[in-house]
Amino acid sequence: MEDEQAWSGSEVCPVTGVPEAGDRRLDGNAAGGVLREVFAVDPTAAVSTCAHCGRPAPLGEHLVYADAPALVVRCPSCMQVVLRCASDAAGLRLEMTGVRLLRMTPAEGAPG
Ligand SMILES: [Zn+2]
């Protein structure tokens, strides 16, 4: 897959800008701590960069359509779908293919 190729070589990480070097691969459990931080912040303050037009905007400024089967969030600049979220008896589902980068400031008291 294209994504695997992008992350397996010695390319620059699109999130940190740091060159990726060598095989330092861990299993998915190693991402648990950081992902818990990601999902613990106030998402409306997060700045989402649109994968369609490249414009960054706080999630709170996006347009939300809550009457669809899933909650649909659209870019305030190009109106394309940036993410969809559903929560029902089947569980919680989040699709973010329209988000190029989601940037959050650390919570107060957070390490780092
Ligand atoms: Zn856009």
C-alpha cells in the first residue's frame, strides 16, 4: 500500500518534519498513550487542516450537519467533508479522510 511505503523508508514524517530512519517499528499498543492524549483534549479548539483545500481552521469554525445518519463536519472554506462521526448501539465510529492534519495544544499540566 502507498501509506506503508511512505512510512517504511527514510522519508520525512509529515507530522513532525523529522526524518524517519531505520526500522523502529512497534505494535499498535505503543500508540495508546499518545492517542489517549489526542482524544482527551477539547476537540473544538483543535485546528484541522483540510485534505481537500489545505486551509487550516479550528474545528469549532467548521460546518456541522447533525441530521445525517452520522454527524458530518464540512470545511468552512471549500465545503468538502472533513470527518464523519457516528455513535449508536453498534459503537463509536470516526472517519477522518478529509483531515490532513489535526493540531492540538497540550492540555494544562500535560507532560512535554
Ligand atoms: Zn477545505
